[in-house]
Amino acid sequence: MTASLTQISGGRECLSNRVVPPPPARPGHRAHRCPFTSPGSFHHDSLKTKRGRSVQTAISPTASGHLRRARLRHFLRARREQITPEEVGLVNVERRRTPGLRREEVAALAGVGVSWYTWLEQGRDINVSEGIVNAVSNALRLEECERKYFYRLAGLNPPQRTEGHRCDSPDARMHALVEGWAPNPAYITDRYGRIEVASRSARTLFRIDARGDNCVVKFFTEPSTREKYPDANEVGRGLVAQFRAQSARFPEDPEFGRIAERLCECSPHFAALWDCHEVVGPNQSMRKIAHPQAGVMVFDRMVMRVPENPESLLTLYIAQPGTGSAERPRELVGSHSGVG
């Protein structure tokens, strides 16, 4: 910031970013209180008088923590309100009373609990890890300087980047994101619907590999996959509509045509749905899943684009309250502890 000369009482001049003690008060003259300080403010408390001398004291750690968390609260809320649902691939189907994303949407994008993110944004005194800061930074699409600012407000030192080395790889961050959604299942697919990253809960519940399985192909070529869904017709319709919408985003990519052609040959069901030309983008829906051990579970399913890689889609499942579905994914993972 460029320093400017500021005229002060007594005919002296000083740089505006330097502190110059005021002239001594004249007899009978009432000193004016600085309008920016008050008896209870940090600035006022940092100056104490000892034996007639003005002594500079440090701000207490407690006061410093309150100030830091207050800044964090305002910063996170401001950034959240500046991002529209459409920017992160959410379908805005209702009129919103407040701008930007909701707290639960940021929590979902970051892969953290809604209550935990709410406490963070409220400025509560909670411990924050580097992984959480990175996940929330990605969800809020923070620039490099904003990310470092967030680190400092969270009480952490920003990671020092070295030449040719990243502190955390995209794969590691994506893996931490989906695993952090436990016990609910979560996975990330590429542009064609192939699994890129899947949590243990998702691999156990859906019988998918951590990388490589194509969700669309499995559904229309494996009867055991379709049998998992009591509403299989609606599920298949949504998968095909999403696949077609993805193909339109990458019109120069011939792989979409090859996958569709193979599926049309081996699945009349897919061929019929493909001819309907329905499209659907990232969305929210209800999904029932039947498991031979856990029975029928009911989830709210959210599909959104991955902020760091818009080609990919993040799918999150949240057990519907009152359906008895909340603990079953955890129990399944425990009973299949030998599954990688």
C-alpha cells in the first residue's frame, strides 16, 4: 500500500502507516477519544499505563483467536454467497431467498458433515486439518491467495510448494473426499461413467471396483446389478439421459458413440431409452437399493460436477431419516472387512 502524508496536530507530518504519539494535552483541554477504539476493544487494551508510562502489551491469545475466527466466519460466508448452484453443477429448481450456495451444499461438495461445516462457518473453536481446508477450498473454488488466507484463519501454516512436487495429489484429495463421506457411499466417475474413485462403502454396497467399472455398462449388461434397484426402470432411464447429456458436452469424443453402439447391440432396453433422446444433468433424486443382507435402503442421491475436474461427476448418497438406512452401510463394510 502506498504510504501517504497525513497532516496531524501540531504542524507535523507523518506517514499514515506509522504510529505517532499524540501531543500532550494542554491544561484544561479535554482529550478526544479515538472514534475507532473503545474501552473494551483490543486496541485500547493493548496499551496499558504503568507508573505513568505507556507500555505496549501483546494481544492475549484468547482475544487473537476470537478475532481470527470472526474473520474466518465472514470470509467463508462471503465466498459461499458468491458461488451459484449452476457453477458447481447443481440444478436450481426452487427460488432461493439468499444468494449463492447453502451450507449443506458446500458441506456435500467438500465431503464433510453439515453440522461440522456449520460450526466452522460460525467461527466455533474446533480443530481443522489441512485435508479439510483443502476440501472446503476446492468446494468454494478459492484462488491461491484465498486458500493461503483460509489456512491462516484456520490456524494453520499454508503448505510450501516445492518445484516439481505437490503437497497433495488430486487423486489423494478425491479419495479423502469420498472416504470422508462414510458411512454413506460415494464415488466419482469420469465423463463416460467409469469409476475413478469409490469409497469402501460404495464398493461394498454396489459391488464395484475402485477404478474402471462403467456404471452404465454394468447396469445394462449385468442382471445382478439391475436387481439391486427396486425402481430399475427409472434408474436405467436416468443413467441413459445422463450419459447422453455428457456426450453432448464432448461432441468431438467418439468413445461415447462406441459405448452407445455396443450397448444398443446387447441391450434392447438401452436401445429403446437411447432412441428417446432424453437428457438430464447433475441432479438430486431418491434411490432405493436392495441388498441381500441389509435389505432395502433408501437414500437421497446427489450428483454434481467435481470443482477441480469438471469432466468428472461426484455422486453422494445420504440415508433418508426414518428409513432405518443410516447404519446399514457401516454394518456392511464391517461384515466385509476383508474386501479391498
